[in-house]
Amino acid sequence: MKKSLEEVIKRATVEPPKMTGFRDRIRHIVYRFSERFHERRFGIATAVDISIDQFGVTDPNCHRYNATNYRRFKQIMKWLKIRPDQDVFVDFGSGMGRVVVLAATYPFRKVIGVELTAELHEIAEENIRNARRRLRCKDIELNQMDAREYVVPPEVTVIFCWNPFGKEVLEKVFENVWKSVQESPREVVLLYTYPPWITHLDEALGKFEWLKERKRVALGRHLCLTICSFGTLRDEGGVGALLA
Ligand SMILES: C[S@@+](CC[C@H](N)C(=O)[O-])C[C@H]1O[C@@H](n2cnc3c(N)ncnc32)[C@H](O)[C@@H]1O
């Protein structure tokens, strides 16, 4: 039986803040305020933390849902030089669609989401409908499927992942992206965000010689961003047209 947005949110467990002192409390209050502000601004509901086993997914390679922090997303996007109406963005593991909404506020030609669970996919559709009038990019496509099965279209140039998968799924997705790049040679940039203790990307970097690390930055204490390219970027020095 389908769950409504309200039902899913009611069942969601919001991660307890790790409040060790006054500063952390203030930080958490600011964070909650910012979440509410942005959710209202777009008319969306995405701020929950849910294990996807409640939707029948038991594969440990498929990670839980929680959304990318609004402020962090803005910081991440500063690393990109978007070529208006040319670049196409894909969020692998798009969940309730927060990143799809946010990416569509930039001048991408198209924004695509790929989400495994029907429940989160439907909520994402509702969120996109609600946010649409505030979005710059109107060409939005949401796919409900296993990311492993997603055939990467030749126009895709930016891949976003917020720790969506374990090693097995991640490597299959990267192989699919690389296949697409080989069939239609172009620059493709990966924006991979993850908690510092997750090592799947490093394992993939050690395994695939065509996956090249370009930049690694800490975003606060609990989040890392690693930017990679698939194959060699065209410009000298390893910084292609897509990276700021
Ligand atoms: C950490 S959430 C990221 C949500 C969203 N990208 C964001 O940043 O706000 C990871 C998402 O990946 C989805 N996911 C996990 N395994 C998947 C798979 N094999 N194929 C597609 N999506 C998957 C989960 O259902 C969840 O919604």
C-alpha cells in the first residue's frame, strides 16, 4: 500500500543532534531554522532521516535516506562552472528530491533524479510539482529504478552522490558512467559527498584508473567532498571547463 508524505514523515526518525556544548546547540538551532526556511520557500518536505528497509529494501549496499544540507549544497556548487543550457545534472539516489530541486535553481539544461524506492520517488514528484515555479531549469526527469540499471544518457556531464550506495552499487554506477563517456566522449564531473569514515570512493579510485580525483575538501566536521572526473579533462593541469 502506498504511503502518503505525511505517513512517511511521521515514521521517520530525525537523527538526534550530537550536542556536546553551547556552540553545538546554537549550530543546531541555526541548522533547524535554515531547514525550515528553505523547505517553506520551495514548498517541499524533504527534511527527514529514514532507513529504506521500511520500504522493503534490505540490501546493505543501498543506503538510508537523508537529505543534503541546503547550505552545503550551495558550497559544493561553487566548485562548478556550469555551462548554461549545456550541462546536465544527475542525482544518484535522489530520495525526496531536495538536490533535484536545488540543482534546478541553477542554469542546467536538464536535471535528473534516480531513486530506488517508489515511496520516496513519489514524494520527490510531489515536491518537484510544488517547487516548479521557483526553478530555473524546467526540464526535470525523475526515474524510479535501481541506479545499477540506469543507462547514463550522452548529455549527462555532472554526477552528484550524497553517500547513496555501498561499494558494489557505487562501482557499477561508475562503470555505467564510464561506458557512457567512452561511447560519447565528453567531460563528466563527479561531486561525491560522504561522511569522512566512508571509504568506498577511495576503493573505487584505487580500482578504476579512469576515475581521477581532482579535489578533496572538508565541509565542516562531518562531511567531505571529493570531486573526480571520468577520464582526463581536456584542459591542461587537470582542470576542465566544468571546474571553477
Ligand atoms: C543519502 S540519501 C540522498 C538523497 C538526496 N540525493 C539528497 O542528497 O538529498 C541516499 C538515497 O539513495 C537511495 N538509494 C539507495 N540505493 C539505491 C539504488 N540502488 N538505486 C537508486 N537509489 C538508491 C536511497 O533510497 C536514498 O534515497
